Amino acid sequence: MNHLWTKRLVNLLRLSALIVAFSSSISASANNVILIIGDGMDDNQITIARNYLVGSNGQLLLDQLPMRSAVQVLSVDEDNPKRAIYVADSANSATSMATGGITSPGRIGTTAGADLDMVNIVELAKQQDIKIGLVTTASITDATPASFYAHVNERGCENPEAMVNYEKYAGIVIDCSQDLKGNGGLGSISEQLISSGVDVALGGGMKHFTPLAEGSEQTVLGLAETNGYKVISDAEQLSGDHGGKLLGLFSPSTMPVRWHGEDGREAEKAKTSFLHRFHNMLGSVTYPEPMGCEDNPGYAGMPSLAAMTATALTELQSDEASFFLMVESASIDKQAHGRKACGSIGELQQLDEALAVALEFAKSSPDTLILVTADHGHAAQILSERTIYEGIDIPIYSPGYLVRVNTPEGAIMTVNYATNNFVSEEHTGISVPLLTNQEGIGRVSAMIRQPDIFTLVKDYLLD
Amino acid sequence: MNHLWTKRLVNLLRLSALIVAFSSSISASANNVILIIGDGMDDNQITIARNYLVGSNGQLLLDQLPMRSAVQVLSVDEDNPKRAIYVADSANSATSMATGGITSPGRIGTTAGADLDMVNIVELAKQQDIKIGLVTTASITDATPASFYAHVNERGCENPEAMVNYEKYAGIVIDCSQDLKGNGGLGSISEQLISSGVDVALGGGMKHFTPLAEGSEQTVLGLAETNGYKVISDAEQLSGDHGGKLLGLFSPSTMPVRWHGEDGREAEKAKTSFLHRFHNMLGSVTYPEPMGCEDNPGYAGMPSLAAMTATALTELQSDEASFFLMVESASIDKQAHGRKACGSIGELQQLDEALAVALEFAKSSPDTLILVTADHGHAAQILSERTIYEGIDIPIYSPGYLVRVNTPEGAIMTVNYATNNFVSEEHTGISVPLLTNQEGIGRVSAMIRQPDIFTLVKDYLLD
């Protein structure tokens, strides 16, 4: 781990140079909001990351925020929008935060059933010349960021090519036709981004900008430049002096994560002996070998979430105008779908580092409301290293997939993924945390509905 | 459901008669603490209960408390007490709350490895003539209440008979010999209760009081009466005028829960078709039929947790002296071990009703700190009614056990239990919530360690 911490220190020193810039612009009139979303970051994920990163007795930076609430995640059935459903996806939950409404899973800024566009915070903010930044480790067109600027039928409608017979996976074809410009729609998500007026957009997803825009001879990327965006695709370019609007796309789709399991290992099933085939109480069980987390080679050259957040803040800050910045740590969720505990842990560490940048910014701009929350729960659970029934002489084990992580404090943490038998785990319906800085005190109650995050942001940000 | 609500109303009206008594004794000097523990009540359990009891958009009473924190649950390894382990049981987590220390699973008020007695809040409070009440739906000798007054090697040492070769289950023999009075110990948990000075103890567990006390010709129950306890065993006796010390034991062990699944159904495995035996991607899957929750006939005649709480408050309240009351809703955990979602929901409803009694009391005694928390996480997860991969033509299902609950708001909530293949599920290592009334504001930070609950109680309660 030591080399990781050295590298991290170097990165933090680089960031501090950026952060120095913040201190020169103390604003009296601007009210800023930084909304940090850990995708799938329920209290299971936070506890897993805490145990690994600072020990079970330690505190992450987000643990040290002064105000905590629980958020009720609300979804409705597409076929019967008056009927509750109890598990959300990133599309409908981010739509709740972005618009204050409730919709069905898969939808981006549109109502369940009726498919009406829902007014989002970015549209309201632009009316008051408030600057907008979006930062993510996913594609900038992925469900969470998209919900803040786009309106489509289905989250898969990410680019002009996907608008026509896009096969999402295994025979699932997304029908985006009603959102085609030719059919009176607003076009794909990437096309909507470049005409949304968003000032800074940093993340992955280059592949969604290389197709030709609908009815145009230019690519979406070309149109972005026509629309005044400076386009960058290399981490080194983050620290330049940009001015104007900035679009940074650092990978074809989701950005590679910082860590993975030793030798790339993922969660594995417990192995039972031959005798166990004959009866549940017979034979023996072998749990997966413990593993450490290690650098993911694919991450080399990627900007950190903190570095992107610092650049966004440098671009957005001004003496007079307010800004809204959404920062998403996307792969807590994506790595949990893939049963990769180390990937989720490294990604949550990225979120905590981005929070450090935000808090540093708020020191010089105290009228900055910082919110840290999640969109929905996820599959991972911490199980005991040994079953609580270990004295019983029968093989007891999870029916799902397990990662046993060697933690730096010298213990073994068992993470269980057991929501389905598919290649990708399910979300869960647990309420999620909301943490705020000092500015949240008195503005947030101990329990809120997810759509109320929109109201909270709006009331703080807009006149 | 309607008959249930009617019965509940009648019960609440009965309670209100008891509560009227509170208003006559406004105290200026007494500082009281009511610590309400939902055993296993993590945010999964709260969300499951909320969805069923008030709808996903509704709020339980505990959701309306003004202050929320997250609690880090801390455990250590019995064989190496400097080594963290990441999942607790009720014994070591309640010991943390009762003593401010950290110990290993299974231990009651004793240190890991060295087996030293840890001073608990009841012992400190008795030194200042503070009155003590303990209320639970488990045996009053079960791990959670026991941690507040007893010191033993292992939670199974509940009564004099269990002190000698007690077989807990399936060949697991508990060695309690070191705690025998004859060996210089304090005796079994039930014997320790009746000499602890606890003023009011209400719950289940009569069977732990019927054996002869060690070295005595009296039963533990007989000794309790000798020690000044009035013993009651019928719900009707709760409302009498007791005076002195009160021991209420309303069932042989754990009190039966209010609800169970339709026709007594528990969680069931999804069923797959014949073809699925040959390959994971072949065949079809049938999920368990949805069910409602219904009255558990075994609950008839049991006092509610709210009724016991009201009696305890009536007995404990005084103009001059403070009191400490611990109230445990025990079967959120016990029913989750048994994969019984309706049981856990009804038990969490009991907790919410007990909280109503506590809040009503605090109206007339404003110097009352009310804490609602859990001891550890549990197995249950809410899954989507339909997998998020439902469009894919392969059978996708949880490898664990499912309960599909028809909720009163007209939807189906799927609860997943998938931590092991045994007859009883595992705990999980998620952080747990802490909610407080107005008195908690400024006294609790947004994230605390579980042992800090002891400090919080001590600082509020003691001079």
C-alpha cells in the first residue's frame, strides 16, 4: 500500500496548487451548491470503505461532516405511476434529485407513463445565469449526470447511434425513437449536453460524442466545439487556463477505477466438498482465499475525481455569480454490480478526496452548501469472517459470491454479494445517507424524501 | 389489516390512560435517559417496516426525530483482542453501549481474552440512587438487556441450569463454569439480575427464573421475591399499583411476535424449471407467491412493548431522582434470523409505539434524553419486484430466500435473505442509525462510535 499513499500525496500536492487559486476569490453574494453523489453508496459501502481505508475505528472525511440525514428513495411503476416500487436505479433517483419529481427506473428527466419533460435544476439555474458543472467517473452521458440536463425516454439513449436500434445487452433493444429530433424530440443525451448550456462537463464517455449528430455532417464533438466548448481528453490538460466552456472526456465510456482485487480477482463462490452434494449438512466448505486491493493498471493516466473537481471549481468560481456543481463517484455502483469490493473501495476513496477539495473551496467561499449523498442502495453486505454458527459441524456459507479482503489494520473483511445469479448484482431499496457541511444545518431534517434534495438545492441556489 | 388497526387504536387508548399519570409529575431536577434499541434494526429493516406500515412516502415516528447519527459498531477478536472484526452480535454491541468498552461477540460485560468485568451504566447509576428499568420482548436475560447488568463469559449462561453443560444448539456446549458462584463468579445472568438493584424488569424469560439458584433451596424467582421484587406474569397485572421493585415475565423465553406471514409462511427459495438444472441460462424461474402479514395467534395475551414501557415509566418517574430505562425490541433480529419479514415488521412497529410512549412522557419531563438505535446490522435486503435485467431471457433470481410482501399501499415488496445456507441468517457489519429527541441536539455528532453511546448516557444522567 505504501506506494499508493505516496502517489496519493503527490496528487494531493498537485491539487493544493489548484486549490490555492480558490482563496483569491472570496465572494459575498454568490451562493454555491456542490452536490456529491456516490452511486450506490449506501451505509454498507461506506462501512466497507471505512474499514479498509481508515480502520473500523477511524473516520472518513464524509463521516466528519456535521449533519446527517436519511433519504427515502422513491420510485413508481412505469405502467401504473400511482403504484410505488421499492428499488430505484440511477436514472429515476438522479431525476428525483435533479427535478424534485418521482419517476420510474430507466427514465431521465421524464415522467413515468406520460413521458413528459420534468424541469431540472440546471434549466432553472441557467435562467439566472448561474454556472453549472458536472463531474463524473462514468460517461458524462450516464444516468446520474444525464438526469441533470437531459430528457429522454430511456437512459440508454446516450448518443445519436444509440437512438436507432441500440442493443443494450443480450437482446434488449432500447427504443429511443420518440426522442429523435426528427420526431420532435430533443435528441440523444450527448446532443442534449452540448446544447444545455452546462459550463463544465468532465468525465468519461468519448464514444458518445464521436458519432455524427442527428441530421448533421458534424460529430457531436465537432458541434460541441461549434457551441463554444473547449474539448480536452488528457488529464494533463485539466490544469490549463481554459476560459469559456469546457468538455473533458478522458475515456471511451466509464473511467477505469483506481483499484482492483489482487491479480484482478473478483468475488468467488465458497467451494463445498463432494459429500455436500448429497445433503446440505454433509461435507465441508472452503471460503475464497483472502486478497488485498492493488493498483488497477487501466487507471494509469486517468485524472482523479478530486483533480476534475478542482478544475471544475476553478472554472466555475466567480465573485458575482453562483454555481451548481454535481460530482459523481459512479463506480461504487458499477464495481458492486461486478462484485468487485476493491473497485468500490477505491472509488469511494475518490469521493472522499473530492469532498476534501470541496471543503477546501468552501473555506474561502463559505456560502457554499456541500451535500454528499447516494442515489440508491446496493448488493454488498459485510459478513462475519467466521459464521456466528461456526461451532456447528456442518458447512455454513453464503449462497452468493464472497470477497475476503485483507484490511490494512490486519483483519479480514468478508463482503457478500447475493442478490442474484446473474453476471451483475441488483440494487437494493435501503434508504441512503445525506451528509452536509455547516451550511446544511437548519436546512435539512433528519429524514427527507429524495425529491426534497432538489428543493434544498433550489432554495439555497436561486433567488 | 383493518381489524389490526382497530385493535391498535384500542391499545393506544388504554395506554393513554397510563400516560395521563405522567403529566402529574413535572420534575425540575431529574435527568432521565430512555435508550430504545431495535435489535438488528439497520436501515434495511427500517425501510422495510416503513414501506409496509406507512408507505414508502410516509414516515414512521422514529423518522420524525430531529437528530440522526450513524454509529460505528466495533468488535474485537476473542483470541487477539487488538484485532478488529467487522460483525458484532447483540452481546458485544450491547456491552459497548452499556460499558463504553469494546469486546468480542458472545461476551456480556466482560473483556475479550482477559475476561475482566467491565463497569456498566447501571452500576454507576445505582451509586447515585438513579432508578433503573429494563424492558424487552426477548428474555430479560437475553444478551441485550443482560449487558446492562451482568458480567459473564458467554451470553448462554442465562440461568443456574445453563451454568453446567448447557447445550446451546447442535453440539455447541457453553462453558459457564468460571462464572459459577462456587468458582468465585457472579453466577448466571438471571441470578445477577435479581441482585443487580434493577428497579423494573419486564419481558420474557420465565424459564430462566424457575431453576433453583446456585447453592440455594429457592428458585431464582423465589429469591427475587425475597430480594423485594413483586413478580407478575400476566399483561393485566401491568396496570396495577406496584410500588417497590417489579419483575414481569410474560413468556417462557422470547415473547411471541405480533405478526407473522400469511398462513405462517416464511421466506422461500425461488423455484427453477427442470431445464435450469443443465445450465444457469436455461429454463425459467418462479418467485414465491406474494403474501400479506397477519396476526400471530401466539401473540394473544402478550403485553405490547408500549404497554411495558408505559408501566416502566410509571414506576420509574419521580420528582427528585433520575432514571435510566432501556427498551429493547428484540425480535426485529430474531425474526430476521428466521427469514420472517412480517415478524420483523410487526416488531419494529412495536418499537415505534414504545417511542410514542417515551415521547409523550418527555412532554411532561423535558429533561429526558431519548435515544433510538440498533446494535448491529442484519441480513434482510429489499430487492426490486422484478430484476433490473428482466428483459433478458434467462432465469434471474436471488440464490437466497425471498419473502414477497403485499403492502397496504398496493405494491409488492421483495425481501431477500441470503447470508448463509443455514436455518438462521447472519448479522452484517453495516453501521447503524442513532436517532435522538431534541435533547440530543448538540450532544451527539453525525457519526459516533458505539461505545460513545455509554458516554452520552453517562454524561446526561450522572452528576
